[in-house]
Amino acid sequence: MQKQRHRRKKGVLTAEKKVKGRKRHIVVDTMGNLLAVTVHAANIHDTKSGIVPARKAYEKYPSIQKFCGDEGYRKSFEEDVLEQLGLGVDISKRIKPEFEVLPLRWKVERTFSWVNHSRRLSKDYEINTSHEENMFIISHFHTLLKRY
């Protein structure tokens, strides 16, 4: 059994593990119900990959009138949504450097919190990204069935 090496970078303790990172992008409605999910490698920036779940959601639910997002989705995401879907994007800006609840963003974070209660999604167990997307959907269905 090998010991993990730890080193400090800018005051943060990091473990040198060879785990590939993943990002999850979701589209939810105003009640927090999942409309679309996309999982991909963490080396793709949010502004480039955010259009994929937005397009999925718009194809399934063409009554969507506008998207909301945080500052990570500014610039090219806004341009892609306008160009490909013809819709606008509201970007919620951070007003103060300390923590505060941002308008409409808490609904997305709440949905991530619900799904993270699933054991298979709490860590990066899935090998294939499509499997993780499906587990995300199954976990959300489970949450909805328990709540209603």
C-alpha cells in the first residue's frame, strides 16, 4: 500500500491522486425538477460545455423562454444560446465577496444537494459519463418519489 503524498499549494492541502475530474451541468425548472443533465471531463470550461444541456432541455421542452446561470456561464455561453436557440440568459452576479444566497441559483444547488445523497453519486464511482448521467436521473427520480 502506497502512502499518498500531500503538499501545500497556496494554503490548501491537496492529495496527489490520479483521479480524473468531472463536471456536471444540469438544467432545472423553477421548482428544481431536473430537465437535462450532462457530465463531461473537468478540463472543458463551463462557457463551452454549458450549451449541451441547454440544447437538450430546449429540445425536450420548447416552451423554455430564458436560461439563468452564474458568472461561470458568461460570454460564449450567452452567445451560443442566443445564436443556436434564440433565447436570452440571465447571469446572476456576485455582489459581495462573502457567501450569500443568489437569486434562482439556490434551486440548482438544492437539486445537486438532493442528488449527492445518493451513494453512487457522492463519489466518482462511475467509469463512463453516460452511466453517471443515467444514475443522476435515477437518483433524482428517487428523490421526487420520496418527496411526493
